[in-house]
Amino acid sequence: MSGPNMSGSGALRVVAIADADSFVKWSASLLGSVPGIRPHLLLVQTPLTASVEQQRTALTGTGMLPENVTRVAFPQAEGWLEGQRPDVVLLAGRGPFVRLMGRVIDSLTRRPVVVAGLPGMAIPAQRGALEYRRHADLLVVHSHREERAFAELGRRIGVHVPTALATLPFARSRSRMLAHDRACVLAADQAGASGTLVVERPAPSEPQHERPVRMPATDIVFAVQALVPVGRDERAEIAATLVRAAEADPRRRVVVKLRSRPGESETHLEREPYLDLLPARLPDNLVVSYGSMARALSTAAGLVTVSSTAAVEAVALGVPVIALDSFGVSKSLLNTVFVGSGLLGGRSEVVAGRFRHPHPDWLRDNYFHPSAESTWWEHVEQLVALRRAGALPARQVPVARGGAMHEAWHRASVLGSEDRTLSGAAALAIGVPATKAIAALRRGRAPIDGGTWADASTDVTLEPNPFHDSIRR
């Protein structure tokens, strides 16, 4: 690969900085797609940081080795980066985390090129996603539709961040052998055939991992999401649908694919966990999985989701999908990306097993463009050359308008209990009541028609704030 190299090893030193499990998986996968670099993953401790087990699952199949992962507390991050002197830093976290780590990068004596991005489908384009990452030298997007959406968003709010196209790591095809096996399974599925699975009944009080099934793929996999749908009634309806799907055909398993075990954190707060909504007595063939999505899809005849990026991963493997539209199609459900895909369907179709493949015209504009169009790394190399030549000005995080107390509030809101400073404690004591009052005021002023959320012509929305999520627990 052409471009600037380090004088010693001949390879660029690239460090991804992450905390939550979805960002660990995305950043490790993205760097794993670039040959000839020296990648490393720095996990900074926050309330959302992936556990060791989540880390192991997230790194599966990414090419990132465990020895190339370092865990640090936030106060240690600056010193670690000073010692490593990376050429490129990939900021992989929710917006406030990215902004906080951006301030750390601003303090380094040797500034790296700063790249940022989102771990999955970024439609609708979110205002906060762009605002928080406006100090990055490059924003990685994963589809032509995202390129247009973020360009339009930038024009609306006056924020310009250069973008570059990458292939969503989870959209890459697997091996030819797996593709061949999948084609055989799909042919059997379309013909109405199915295999017989022998499964163990999960204990109602302690859901068990699914066991490897070395048979033709017949599972229905449900990709759980913390944010959508948000209401308990809607989530209970999905849980009931999964039970009915299991009862409708005991020969197939219904796998509820969870992102975190009890006691673990993930990117977003799940207020209504499905484990609390499923009945105490489960059908024999309804099981819970905490393993990787790749493992779950290896035995899947169909994937069910509302708007999870797992749909893209499934499409890449040839697994048919139902993107649930039983609760509508809107930006609040994050499922407008599926309009025109042919994947939208209702709960009755899940029970009947009527999964579908996307329309070809939808694919190229949405995550399945030719690999030659993914030129993000070439852009990074050009930026490194410019930085070394002194021709790339630093895009620094602006100073908070509220001064030192505002800075302390922001740091403490990201780090939570990991921030042990007196200024952070004081800022939280003042800021938490104020934040709750502002949130209540905003809810009271919300337009009845949903405002821009009801406008199907635009993909612009706001990015949730992780600390605001946590104080509403």
C-alpha cells in the first residue's frame, strides 16, 4: 500500500480508542481490514467499557489480537499516548466520549491524524453525531446514502467535517465455503424444507448460551436493541411474537441474541430488558445467546430486528431478514434506512418464517457498494502526509463556554464513578438536578406531531446523551 510510513518498522502506528462493546467490535474490525499497519486498541475505563468477556466476543474474527489491547483509566490515557506516539488515532465511542478524548489528543506534543466514525448504520444522520466529531480530521461513513445525509446535515448546521467511504466491517462476505453452505440452506428453506434440531430447555431463572449446531441452518435469530422500540408494551409484543414463532415450529430454534450479560454495560441503556418480558416457562426451542452475532448467524435461516446493523451482517452472509415495521417506520425507530429495501415486514411474517432478501437497487446505495469505492484509508494516508509536512491544521475541541466547571461536568458525565476529582463531584452535584429539569422542560415542549421526527423526507436526528440516559435509570 502506498503512502507515508514510519521510518522504523515501515508501518503506520494506528490506535483505536474505545469503551463500549459495539465500538470495540467496529474499530477492531475496521483496523483489521487495513493491511500493513501496526494496530492497537486502547480501552478507556468508563461506565460503558466492555467487560473482558464482551471484549473477547467483540474481537472475534476482527484480526485484532488480545495482546494488542490495553486497558487504562482516563488519567493514564494521555501518558500512554505520549509514549506510543501514534500516527493515527481512531476515536470510537459515543459523542461525549469522543469529545473528551479529543481534548486529550489536543494536549499531545505530537498530534496524530484524528479519525472518527459510528459503529453501524448511521441513517438517520444525527446532529449530535456530527457536532461531537467536528474536531476530527476525517469522518468515516459506510454508504453513499450516509455520505449524502451527513453532507446535507453539515450544510444545515454549519459544520464541515470531511467524510470518506469505508465498507461496513460487518458487510464483508465470509469464506466461499460458508457462502456455499448458506446457499444450500437457503435453497432448502425456500423449498419449505427444514431440519430437526435437538435443543435443551433453558432454565427460566438463568438463560443459557446457545450450543453450536452443526446442522443445516434453521434458527430464527432476533437481534435485540436497547433503544428501539423503547416502550414496554411494544417490547412485550416482540417477546410474545418470539414465543409464538418458537411454538409454531418446534423443529427450529428461536435465538434471542443479547449484547450483554446481567451486570455488564453496553452502548445504550436498556430500560425494558427482554429477559424480564419473556415468560417464566419458555418453549423448549427458545434460547438466549450472549455469543457473537457471527456465531448466531452461522446457524440462522432468518434474522429479525427493528433496525440493528445485524441486518447488514445477515445480508452479507445471504441470511434473509425481516425488519419489523409493526410499530411503524420512523426516525425514532431508526428504521427509515430500510425503506425501499424489501426487508420490512410484520410480526405475523416472523411467526410464519417468511423472511426476505433485499432489492438489488437498494444494496449499492446502502452498505454494499463495490470495495473499490471504499477509499477511507487512502484519505488517511494523505492526511498523515499533510500533517507531517505541517500542512494540516489541528482541528481542536473548542473550550467549553461555561469554563472550568463546564469542563468538569462534561468529564464527570462521561466517566461517571471513574472520575474521582473534587471538581467532577461538584459539577455533578450542580448539574444533575439542572439536567433533569431541562429534560422535563424539553419533554413538555415536544410538538404533538413529533416535529422533525415526523418528517420522512430527512434523515437528521439528535444523538442521545449517555449521561442523560444514566440519570433516568
